[in-house]
Amino acid sequence: MFRALLLILAMTLVSACSQGPPRKRVVVYTPFPQLTAIALAEAFEAKYPHIEVEQVMEGTTKVYGRIKAERENPRADVWYGAAGMIPFIDATREGLLEPYIPKGYEGMGERRGNLLLRDKDWHWMGMSVIGLGFAFNPQVVPPEQAPRTWNDFIDPRWKGKIEMWDPSSSGTAMLFLNAALLRAIQEGKGEEAGWDYLKAFWVNLKGYTKEGKPAFSVARGEVELGIHFEHQVLEFLEEQTAGLDLGEQRENIRWVLPPDSPITVDPIALVKGCKNPEEARLFIDFVVGKEGQAIVNRLFFTIDPGFPPPKGLKGLTYDEFISRAMRLEPDWMAEHLEPIKKRWQNEVEEIDK
């Protein structure tokens, strides 16, 4: 019996030694496209096999809501993606983010032209550059009849033919609302004119996308226009074509970026008080480093200017992309984020179509 116990103990010790030390982990919250999020996690784990990436992938509003609700006992270590920088600016004001300067970016300025790249104190920095436009199917809508400007979206011709996500859970949709109001203010019409525009847009809106992307409804001919970032359309095409050349699929769905569109960085940040700060910093360094940016570049314009436009956006250069940007006012947008959402829900959504 004694010898048997010794043998069991020895086998247990050998097994424990062969398994090595327990894996560490980093908890990541993100609304990013699954194709990119999963690829980033897998590549990081391949480079750092002693660290496991645990990801929570939900819409921007839910992700941000989790981070706020968990402020006293943070579960997330890293947060990236929010359909733009506005939620990160708000989170910085709320004291939810920890400053961190990623390796290799110590000399990066706050701006690249009119594009804001990072928080002045490094509470967040961009990991990609995104522009909000729309998708249409040229087999349903001849290209010459597609909208040219954002004002075209309130033309009665599009009544019941537009779809987008619900602003209560989507950062993409919230940026659309925010930009519409800001555009009216910058044109000298005032904020109330912006609300008049949004009310007219609501009347034309067929409804919110319940599952998947508005691009699915556009491709099926259920609606004619879908509010989308470019990477969301590229992800849709990738999903539908199993990785075939995206350019060959452009006759089925196209993405358009009108003049005066919101173009912003999508940030990455370290959550304040996180439980795995060392692993979190490694993850951030990886995402904005060459290996991570190569993965991001599959669907996105990168924060690293050394990468080309994503392959699926043939003919659209970085300079052309930026030339269609409206002038964003991040502080105003962050300050009005919640009031805009509440007024949309309480006033605009009550309008009878």
C-alpha cells in the first residue's frame, strides 16, 4: 500500500511538471467583427502560448455598459472597438481607462491632419481608421440612382427602403445620429434642424436589423440601403464568399462613402484596475504592432500608415478616404452621446410612420 501511494504521488508530480505552469489570461471586450477579433486572439496566443485570450464580443453599447457596471471590480483587461472614439472619450471622463503608451508609438502625435489619433494622455489610441457610409446592391439600385449625399436619405423615394442597427445597442447607429446633428450645426442650420433631418430619416427607415448586418438585407433585396462602415461590408462579403477575392463580388453589393462623412479611429485601451495588466499591455502592443496590424488590414484601414487600403476597397486610396471626412468635434459628441440616445428613443421613435 505504501509503495502504491508513493507511485501515485510520483505520477502526480510528473504529470504536474509536464503540464508546466498554469496559463495566464487576458480578458478582452470588443464589438469588433468576429473574423478580425478571432484572428487577433489566435495569433496572439500563438506568439504567447502561456497567455489565454478570453473574449466577450457584443455590441458597443453592451460592451461599454459592462465596463461601467464593473468599474468597482473590473473583469475586462482590454477594450477595443466602439464604432469610433466617442465612447472611449466618455469612458476617459468617467475614469474607466488607464493611460498606456504602446511600444513603437512613443513619438506619435495626437493628430494626422484632421484625424484624431489618440487621447492626449494616452488613455486610448486608434487601432484602425473607419468611415461611416452605406451599402447598396447595384442589381437593385442602379449606381447612377444611388444617394450622392446624406441629405438624399430623407428623400421620400427611399421610404421603407433603409435599414440600420438599433442605436440603443449599436455604436455604428449612434455615430450616424451624432454626425447628423453635428453636420446641421456646422452648416449653420442649428441642432434642431438636425433633429428635423433625423425625424425625416426615421420615417424612411424600414426598421432595425435584428440579426446579422444590414448588408444581408441589402444583398437579399429586402431593403435598398444599409448604413455601414466599410469594414462591416467587407466582413459580410468575406463571410459570403469564404475568403474569395472580394473585388469579384462588387456587382452584388457596393459600399459608398458620401462627402462630409464621419471618419474616425476605432481605439484600443487598457481598463483601469484590470486584473491582468501585464498581459493586457502585451495584447495592446501586439494589436497595434506589425503582426496585429497585418490582421486588422484585412478589413480595415490601419493606424499604421505603412499598410495599404484593405484589399476589398479597390480604387479608394487613403487620401481619398480622408478627403471625404467631416469635421468631428469629439468633446461635443461625447458630451451629447446619452442625451441624443434618450431623445431619439423618447421622441423620434414615437413618430408614427
